[in-house]
Amino acid sequence: MSISDFEIKWLKFVRRLRVVGVLLIFIIIPYLAFVIIPIYFIMTMVAVGDISNLNHELKDPYLKLFRSKYVTASIFKLIGSITVHIGAAMVVFNQFINPRFDSYYFGFFPYYILPSVIVVIIGVIIMIIGSGVEIGAWDNLKFFVYHNKDLFPGRTNYLTTAKVDNLRSGAVAWVLGFLGITIIIGWISQLVGYFGLSSVAERGSKMDPISPKIQEYQTLSPPPQEPQPVERIEFCPMCGSKVSKGATFCAECGVKLVI
């Protein structure tokens, strides 16, 4: 695969990831997430399809592992996200069914809200598992970039690796999601990674290699000189006698005439 062909396919892939990043912004909005999550998953699978197309000729093992782990992580996160939002919706639904607070408590939670809490916890655990798998996916993508420096020349290699690290750090923060604040950190970090990858790729594609300019020199040759007409000597420069036409010596004094 030529570098130009790779750049086109890679740019297409990271632009799909940018769309995934846009959807990630809205995925945390309650109830709207029920619509966004399936679209998010579909766009993730479309990006995975671009990776398959990219690796059709490269046959890179790291890219193959990235695709496999990313698909697995996306499925886990899809199931986990839906489960969490179902649990959150159950809380509101239960309040309509039982508007009066139940006097029975299980730990810190009212008895009627306990099933919702259990569903949310199960969803979070599934998402944590998915994020753990996602860490391995980004590791493999980083290895692919590192071992293919010819495809990412110059500073593009470093910047691409840095943005993949942002995505990996985001996945690590999601694994620590039970701490609460790390979910926000992971969300921001992954947004930086998704948008950063496409930005780096677009800047790299616009930077054409600077080729040295060779200045051509032309050899200047002297202009051709036209022969000057030679005037005929009519009188001898020595004695002044008239010289016959075509004569090389003066007939009077014998001097040689220069013609």
C-alpha cells in the first residue's frame, strides 16, 4: 500500500472516530442517551469497518488485535450503557408507581429503589469490563503507529501516539469509574483523543514534503563574430605609388602589402 493510499484510508477512519466523539458528548444526557447509544455503536462499527479495509493490504497484527478488542469493548459498553440508563429510568418509573416513600430501607436505599440500584450497578460493572478491554485495544493501536513510522513521518508519529494515549487514559479512568470523578476525567480525555486524532491526520495530509529546488545554469557562449570586410589597398603606404589590384608587393619600392 502506498503512503498516499494509506493516508486516505487512515483519514477516513479517524474522521469516523471524530463522529463517535461528537456522539460521546450527548451520550451522558439522560433519556436522550436511549437514542444516541445505538447510533454511537453503529458509528463505532463503521469505524471498525474502515480499519478492516485499511488492514486488508497491510496485514498488520497490531491493527488486527485493535479491531478485535475494540469491537469486544464496544459491545460490552453498549450493553452496560443501556443497562445503566434502564436502571436510572426505573427510578423515575417507580416514583410514579409508588409516589410515597416506603418506610422500609435496605441499607441507605428505600426498598422500592433497590432494584434500580442493582440494575445500575450491573450496568456499571459491564461497562468497566468493556473499558478494560478497550485499554488493550488502544495499546495495540499505539504499537501499530510506533512500528510503522514510515506511514506516520516526522512529528505526525509523535502526535498520533499522544492522542491514542489520551484515548487509553480515558479508558483507564472509566475502569476506575466507581470513584465517580474519574468518569468525568475519562470522558474529557477521550473527547480530546477522538478529536485530536482527526486533527493531526488532517494537518499531516495538508503538509506536502518540501523538495529542494534545483537552479539551472545556462552556459553563456560568446556571440558569433561576423567577418569584417577587408578594404583593398590602393596606394603603397611607403612610397605612395598606386598599387595594382590583387598585388601583394609594391611595384615601385618592393614593400610587402598587408591585406
